[in-house]
Amino acid sequence: MTALKEYEHLFEVKKNIFLSKEDPEFLKKYVKYRPKDGQKLYEYALEWKMKGHEKNYLTYLSKAARNGSFQAEKLLKQEGKHSSFKRVLPPQKATSMLGLYAWMTLLFLLFMILLLLCGIYLFQKFIHSYEVEHHFYKEEKTIIHDENNSPLLQPNSPQTYSETDIKQMVLKNAIMRYRQSNGSFPETNQRLIQDAPNNWLSFIPDDLIYTKNAGGFKLTADGTNPVTDEGIPLLELHLYPETHQLALTTTSGENLALYKIAKGEKPLPFTKSEVKMRVVEPNGGGGPLGTRGLALQNDYAIHGTDDPSSIGKSVSMGCVRMNNEDIETLFTYVSLGTPFSVQAGKPEPPMFKEGLPNLMNPNVLSNTSPQENYPFREFNWFH
């Protein structure tokens, strides 16, 4: 601290700034310029005490004690209101702090109430969604149609496929999946309907003739009329675990059909796969694997069931169960190599709202060529 210079009755408190001791407000001005001078703070505190201002007296007495005035510290102890060097807070500042705490407490309570209201709203929304879904799946039914009297698409569908389109879609899907697996197109359509495990399809539509050519392949109707395949998509299988549904889907994004299924209590260990095997009457067809099976990978499969009451529940050991009549229809659409994937959320409504048309009589599969069963093999799928 710069040494204080005294010139008779004047004190230099700052360079070229002087105060007179005869000034009635000498101490007030002095501590303003030199707020760390414990002795003058002590004298200023006594001045306030003489004026009867207890609050200011204690405030400056505390400041003096903190700045080395032992006299001030001694008086503070005598007052019995403060420990050594404890600050005397002005009442209005303490009141301000209390007000701040009150506002913080109020804001916290409002925040907790808001969280509670949000929780109630989300819970009610979840309950409503569950009730709607439960009602929908309880009432939904799969209807099997006679292949000669099958209503196809709803009149107002954005995309329409004729029965010829559907057959072409199934055949084209098998041809393209064959090429993906073998590196070339099949020489004849008979390559697609061999005995298992090379049973890419169960049948070749009578009105579609396949011919391989230098540019790829072509399809003709009745052997004469060309059939264009432009715009005809391929097929995929999409599983929707949240809604217990399996969709036969086109690569252009339309769900052709939806089926109620049972799934495992735990999710599948994969989200993408493909159909590895097509099996008619796995393990004889009368047991828990049902009448048809589409094997995926790691001993997981899509198959029928002998327990229809399990459909719509999460009760299987991991496989996807379907009603036997549903998978018998689906089986004739799906070739080897057809992609399978697990999807989040809910599926879009199907184009065939009342189920896919039967492309062939399912009762003849076990008695005709190709032979698609495995009479000497036992399947241990996670049913």
C-alpha cells in the first residue's frame, strides 16, 4: 500500500487527491478510497455507533476485523453476535437470498409437476395404443380363397397387379434369386423345380414360358404372346415383431399380404437373412413345426404350428410361427434366396386385404414332383 502522506491537516489518499480531517465526512470518504484500512474502518464503525445506526456499525466493524483491526475483532466478540471474521450481512441482502431460494424451490416444484403430467400423458397414450392394437389383432382373420374365385386387390389400391402379374412376380423372383446364388440364369425353368434342396419353387405357372437368351431371359404367355417384366418387382419377407406380423413385400415397397405370427420371447439373433431351405411337412408335418417350413439361418425358421392359440403371442423358442393354412399359401410364393429382414414399427396396410390368392392346391405338394420333403431328416428348429 502506498504510504499515506500528511500535509498538516490534509491526507493524500490517492495521487493528487487529498482529504481534510476537518471534513465532517472525512472517514466516509477515506474508507471509500482506502477500503482495506482496518483502523479507519474501525473508527468509521464507531462513528456509526455514536449516531445510533446499529446495522452500519456492525457492518463496518466486521469489515475492520477482516482487515486486521484487533480492536474491531474484540468488540465483535463482546457483541456476542458474530464469530471472528464472520461477515455481517445487510438484512436486505439476506432477504434477497431467501427470495432466490424460494423462487428456485418454486421452479423445481413446477418442473416436477410438468414431468408428472408428461408421464401420465405418455402412459395413457401407451394404454390407448395397446388397446387399439389388441382389438385389431383380436379381430383380424386370414381368409383362404379358392384359386379360381380369388378377389385380388381393393378397387382403390394405388397399385394393381393382375393374377398374371402375380405369377410373373413369383417366377421372376425365383429366377433372379437363382442368378444371385449361382452367378447365371437357369438354363430352363425346370432348374427351378427340382427335388429338395434345389426346390427354388414348387411349380411353374402354366401360362408363363421361360426362355434364357443372350440378354438375360424372357417370359412369354402360352408360348407365343410376350410378357413384359418391366416394373414387376421382386419379393421379400419382412417381420414386424412389435405387432406380431409377417409381410410378403415387394422390393418397390408394397405389402402384398400380412400374416399374424407368434414370435420368440427374445429377439432373433440377426436382423437380415434369406430363405435357405423350403420344406414340405417338416418332421412329418404333424408336429410343432406344422406343415411347411422356410428355414433362415442358425436353426431359425418360419414354419407352421400345431398350436394355433399361440399365434399373436411371444411364446416360441425363437422361430416365427404361422397358422398352417397361411404358410401353405405363402410357401408357393417364396423361392429360395428370398430376403428376410426384421422391421421396426407397424407395417403399412396390405394390398390383398383378404389374403393372397392360392397359386396351386397345397394338398398336392407332397405327392408330385418336385419332392420337397425330407423324409430322412429331422429338423431341430427353435420352435
